Amino acid sequence: MAQDLFDYPKMVETALRNVVREALARTQRDGLRGAHHFYLTFRTGAPGVAIPDHLVIKYPEEMTIVLQHQFWGLEVRDQDFLVTLSFENRPEQLTIPFSAIASFADPSVSFALQFDVSAAVPRDTPALPTTMPAPQHVEPAEIPRPAA
Amino acid sequence: MAQDLFDYPKMVETALRNVVREALARTQRDGLRGAHHFYLTFRTGAPGVAIPDHLVIKYPEEMTIVLQHQFWGLEVRDQDFLVTLSFENRPEQLTIPFSAIASFADPSVSFALQFDVSAAVPRDTPALPTTMPAPQHVEPAEIPRPAA
């Protein structure tokens, strides 16, 4: 097979990370409507991640957060987002680049994107729920036919 | 299952159409490097499509074009692209909105995106090659782990 000078997998990955960004941006604007909520797993050691030291120690590899009932100050920027969550009753602000996200799931509609296979078997217990659903992959073939 | 107020399938579809747009934009800028070439199937009756009448008559549903050796004047715009191809030795300019694209393939690296299941079984003979490969779906799970 010829060399992939376009690097299509990277192009697709970037495009799908933008889906996560758009979902968060809409949430910043409108709040979480309906039953929507997000499970976000990110690599705690990735460039640009800014979280409290005690969380890095507890989750040296990956960490899963939930945006559902208790989150504040969601701010979506070009390359990352900021959100404040409560850990043992203390509010902590996290800064997470989109490039650090290993998986994104919205269990309300069984939607998930996975960017890193290792995310399916994190070495650490997720920070919040232990019931994270198995990632479901979106296949372009399943996209409904657009209205003509 | 709850109502999908985000319309994730639409978000993913839009994101993946942007992959096609980016591949064409890079081609406009750099030409087709290496062995890359494109098979593009589009719905001839979709809004914004501008092609000669005789092509509409010949391909009332869908049409597949190849961008490989003989194409000219590729111009990628926000919502569509223009390209001139030769049909029976006559140059004809086509204007194709990205929203009209049913499938995109780069056989050199076995990459394909499909936006409409009906594209897999076009009712008309493709305009150019009859050897269009079966579309292969890109699964996010296959994306290699990004460098940390």
C-alpha cells in the first residue's frame, strides 16, 4: 500500500475531537438539556493538562470525569476546556486540552467516541463512576441519509 | 433511550465531511502527491450541484468522478468545490457542495468515507471507473494512539 501522505487517521481523529469540542461548547451555551450527560476520560500526563497535584498522584495515567449534575464554570476554548468539579467536597478547577481526551461518552443516547485504545482498559479506577459503559464506536456507515 | 438533542450522528457526519474538504483543499494547494487519488460520488440532484445538463440526464441520481491524472481548476470553497473534468474530450466544470457527497475514497491507502448507504449501490453506472472499490469504513477505534 502507498504511503499515506494525508495521514487520514489523524484527519479523522482531529475531526472527531471537534465533535467533543462542539458538544461541550453547546453545553456551555445552553446547559445540559434533556438527559444528556458526559463521561470524559483524559490522560492526566498529557501536555496542557492542568489539574491539582493530588489528582495527578491518584490518577497518574488516566482519569474519568462526569459532567452531569455538579459542574461549574465550563469554558470551552480553542484547544482546551476548563471546568470546576467537586472532589471530596472541595471545588477544583481542571484544564483539559481536547488532545488529551481518550474517550467521550454520552450514555443518555449511547453515543461514544474513543481516541485511544488503552482508554478501554484504564490502569486506574475512574475518578467518578465505575459504571462507565463500554465505548461504542460510531461508524460513518450508520449515519442516516441526509435530507435531500 | 433519551432524545438526542445534540444530534450526534449529524455532528459526526459534518465533521467527516470536513475531512473530505481538507483533503481537497490540500490537493488544491499541493497537488496530488504520491499515489493519492480520489473517487468522489455525489448526488447529482442535491441542492447546489451545478453540472452540465447532459450529465444530469445521464446520471439522474448519483455520479462518481475520479481526481487523479486529468483534472483542472480545483477550487475548494467553504461549502463546495469546483473542478473541471473531461467528458468525451470536452472540458466541463462541475460545482459540488460537500453536502452532496455520498462517498469519498482514496484507494491508494484504502481509505473511504461513506455518507449515504444508497451510495454503495448506485443505480447508474459510474461516470468514470467501473472498478470503484467497496467502501471501507473508518472506525475511530482504529486510530493510532497519538504521541503523548
